[in-house]
Amino acid sequence: MIRNAKIYLLMLALVLTAGAILAGCSDNAPPAEYQIEFVTNGASQKETLTVTDGATLDIGANPTRAGWFFAG
């Protein structure tokens, strides 16, 4: 009977340990953020945009400048 109690206690300890390990494996970290810097007008103007990982980014209209052709 004492042997059975030891086995049950050992199994309970193993289950609790496994539960604690699995509970610590959850991924509750906030998503990464990235900063994108737009340099315009010969670097005289800068705009910084912060984007969260997985989010979509609206970059607006295509760039324009007199006498220049932007391809891509």
C-alpha cells in the first residue's frame, strides 16, 4: 500500500512538473515593431513610420519629381 502511494505521488509530481513546463511555453510576447524611415527631397525631409509585425502598410502614392523616372 505504501508502494502504491509512492507511485501515485511520483506520477502526480510528474504531471504537475509537465504542466508547469507547458504553461511557461506560451507565447504572450507582443509582436515586433519596425521603424521605416522615408528620406525625401535630397534628405532634407524625413518621415518615420512604425509598423507592427504582420500589419499591412499603406505607402501612399508613387513618388514624383520633375525630370525623374521612378521604376519600382
